[in-house]
Amino acid sequence: MSVIKVGVGAVVFRDQTALLIKRGKPPFLGQWSIPGGSLNYGETIEAAIIREVREETAIEIRLLGLVGVFEAMPDATGAHTVIIDHVAEWMSGEPVAGDDAAAAEFVPLEDAIARVSWDETRTALRQAAEFRQRAANRL
């Protein structure tokens, strides 16, 4: 059976650091990534991102905008996943791993880019940093 899934993610900044989670469950067990997960039926994209970040890290965020849309083509499970990533800023709380995350922490952007496994996630981190810089230049 062919399945198309919708995933969401957030590049969350606190000062000059970005939030990463270490995956605690398959798929991608033990790999670092940005927080995110599946969009539930009837849930808005923005609500799903806020929920996933809260569940995986216990922090509160404010969404700033769309970073990009990425695809994970069909894999061994048969899933074709479309991932919608946003940039966000930290509002409150300290990262505590929860739900399917084994660890959660803020790290310098370049360290985050080096730690993540997917090229698409590295692209999202870079694009989010550029988005943030453009927004700061408008102020």
C-alpha cells in the first residue's frame, strides 16, 4: 500500500543557538535532528509544530515563518513523507527530552549543522538562520 505522510519540524533559536533532539525511537534511533513529527488529522500545521516541540523538549516557542518543504522518498516502510519546516524562537522553558526524544539541547548553529544526519535538515538549519538574519535586518 502506498502512503503519503505529512511531517512537521521546527528550527528553534535561542540567542545564537539552535535546538536539537536526539531520536530515542526508530526510525533514525540515536540520530540528532530538529524537533518535529507527524501532522494529525484535523490539526493545523502550526499547532502540530508547537505540539511536537512541546512534547519532545518541554519548551514553548513562537513561530516566525516557513523555512521550507522537504521530501523523504519511499523507504522500506513504503512511506513517502512530505516535511514542512518552520523557524521559531524560544519563549520559555529549558529543554528536557520527552516523548520519542532521548536528549534535547541548544547548541551553536555550526555544531547543530555538523550533528544532524540528513542533508535536508542541514539545509533547513541554514535557511532558518538566513530567514532570521533577513528579519533582523528589516528592524
